[in-house]
Amino acid sequence: MTNTELYRLALSTYGAEAQTLMVMEEMSELQKELCKHARGKDNQLSIAEEIADVLIMLDQMMILHDCESIVAQYKQEKLERLEERLKQ
């Protein structure tokens, strides 16, 4: 099963509303781990795990909202803008 197929199955199994709430929960968990790191905790593995969770959920959100190509375009534009700012 491809990742896209797995994401679609998760969305159809759990539903759009539940997965939307889950993405917010996962982002909150990442935020919590980043805050712990900022306070001096050595939690690289926890941060990595939460980043993986957020990425998985964001991929599902792109499928749910049918916006993968739009996200890719915005991402490219924002990276180009960042590059220009860093050159100045």
C-alpha cells in the first residue's frame, strides 16, 4: 500500500473531522516537545517522533483538502522569498 492509499484509508476510516482534530493534537505535542527543548531538555528523539506525526497528518490534510499542488507552489514561492532575504 502506498502512503497516499494509507492516508486515504485513514481518512475514510476515522473521518475528516477526527483527522482534522488529530492534526491539531499532533501539532500541539510537537509544540510541547519544542518548548521542553527550549528549556534545556535533551529530547531529540521525542522531537523527531512528533515531527513525523505532524508530517503524516499534514499529508492527510493536503489530501483531504485536495491542495497538494497548491501547497507545493506556495512552498516553492516561500523558499524563493527566503533565499532572496538571506542574500540581502
